[in-house]
Amino acid sequence: MKLRADHDWAVNFGGSNSLWNDKQGQFAKFDGGDNVKVSAGTYFIKFNDLTKHIILLAE
């Protein structure tokens, strides 16, 4: 999983799988970061544009 801004990959938000595991469902922003592995499913995604954190909640 990875997020992008303005329908373009020039600005994108990924992370590292180690941060994903450590923070239990939230990972810090890394411009151009790696894709984050998530299990297949439906998620509510919350992106904080001030802190650049992404939170996934399984629905």
C-alpha cells in the first residue's frame, strides 16, 4: 500500500514494514518510501497531513 498526492506519484507516502509493526496500524511518512504490506481487506484510511502519519483501521 502507498498513498499519492494530486493523482501523481511525484509526492507519495509509504513507509517501512518495521514501523508498521511497531506502531500497530500507523506508520510515519517517508516521501518515496517503500510500499507497506497489508492483508487483503477493506480499510478506513486516515491521513494526517500535518504530522504525515497514516492510520489504517480494518472495517
